[in-house]
Amino acid sequence: MMARQASDLSKCYADQFMEYLGFERGMSSATLLAYRRELARMMGFLSGQGILDPQGITTDVLRSYMHHLAKLGLSPTSVKRAQSALRTYFGFLEQEKLISANPSLDIRSPKTTRKIPEYLTQQEVLKLLEGNPVHSTFYWRNQAILEFLYATGARVSEVASITLVNLDLERGLCLVMGKGSKERLVPLGAECCVALRRYLTDLRPNLITDRMTDIVFLGRSGKGLTTRSIHQIVQKAGKNAGLKKKVSPHTLRHSFASHLLEGGADLIAVKELLGHSDISTTQIYTHLDRKQLQKIHRDHHPRGG
């Protein structure tokens, strides 16, 4: 009976935490699902150790759990992500006075190396945008999606949730709802506006089955495209364009940021356009290709010529 009560208490705490993340932190459904999976994985491990009461979770227990994740073959980045989620969870429990102390604070994060994200060159992006089959029934929708991704650097989840009221094609702007329900206004650019107008005028009216829907990008069924569908559209476009690199919506986000910075854009401005809350996240995009570095050295170093 005591074990069942402790198990029920753990589930109750987890449910309260999920409500907090959803309502107070405004996290997306995808992020909430990731947190819930992480909690379920930890609780499964703790149950196997005979620990059901959250008060019985100590720093040593969590260290054992982190070692367990590493033994499962998770990468240091994945272990670090799990640790971050649990630190947030136990911080919430401590804040709500459901536990006396946060057991995750003294756990060191595994060392990780931040990989430079793969991105397309400007020529490759042009090839991608020009390689979309013109005679396809969904040409203008797919073209608008590709143009939108590259013009705004938006996340695929943000693209899937864009509504008609978010678009201001007259001024060439779009209001994007980012992580944590944070809004940002992003420019669209002339080519993106052209593609959006053609899609909204020539194709979208034929896809609508529910007049009440205001989601911009619709599928054959008349419902909003899923993030998976958008991924497939972008991947197929990359193959049609003959690109050797694997192309995804995030590849275009990386390309957007990289090309802005290579063109001399301010890092803070790029941070705002990407919707990053921390400048350190944006700094990963400050890579330049070798030729660009050689050019900068040649042009600006006293003996670079």
C-alpha cells in the first residue's frame, strides 16, 4: 500500500510539473512530450531501484541514473539534455516545496562538443528553390514553404502553425509564434511574398474543406500540414534539385543564419530573427567557410596579401 501511495505521488508531481510547463512556461506540445518521456524513463529506472517516493531521490541516485543513461549508449549531448530536463523538474518540486532540496544541482554535466551545423551554400539554396517541379499540383504551396523557411529561418513547428492573420504581405512581414509562446516579427522578402500570394490565390482555396481553418499551409485533406509532411516536402525538394547534402527544414534555418552572418549581419539581430533566448545558442552560427576566412585574412591582415 505504501509503495502504491509513493508511486501515485510521483505521478501526481509529474502531472503538476507538466501543467506548469504547459500553462506557465508556454512550452510546445513537442517539448512537453519530450519532458514527459524523460520523466517516465527516470521513474522506470527508480522503480527498478525500489525508489518510488520523490523524497528518496538523492544526488547519488541521480548520478547512478546518469551513468545508466551513458551505459545505454546515449550520446553526451542526450545525457546532458536529460540532465537539464530533470534539473528543471526538481527545481519545480523544490519551488513548490514538494521536496526539501534539489538533488540535481551538484551533478556535473558531461562534456560535449558543439558541432557546426551543416548548411547550404547560397548557390545550393538557389538550386533548391529553382529545382521544385513546376508542373506539380502542389508547386506553389511547396515553393512557398521553401521560400518561407529560407526567408525567415523559422523552425518547422513554427511554419506548420502559421495562420492567415499572422501574414502581412503588403508590408512583407510575418508574426511567428516561437518557443515558450514568444512572438517575433520577421521579414519575408520579395520572392517569398510572390510565392505566398500565388499559393494563397491559386491553390489554397482548392484545398480548403473547413472554411473555419486559418492555417496557411494545407495538405490534400484540407487540414494543416504536419511537421513531418513539411520535412518530407523539403527532403524531396533537395533530391529533385540533385543536392548531395541531406536537406531538412533545419538545414534551411542554419543556412538562413549562416548567410546573414557571412553577409555582415549583426549577431544580436540574427539572434532576434531566429527567436533564440540566449546569444550563446546563436554563436554556433558564427562559423565561416575556409575561403571566407582566407578572404578576410587577405583583405584585412597587414601581411595578408
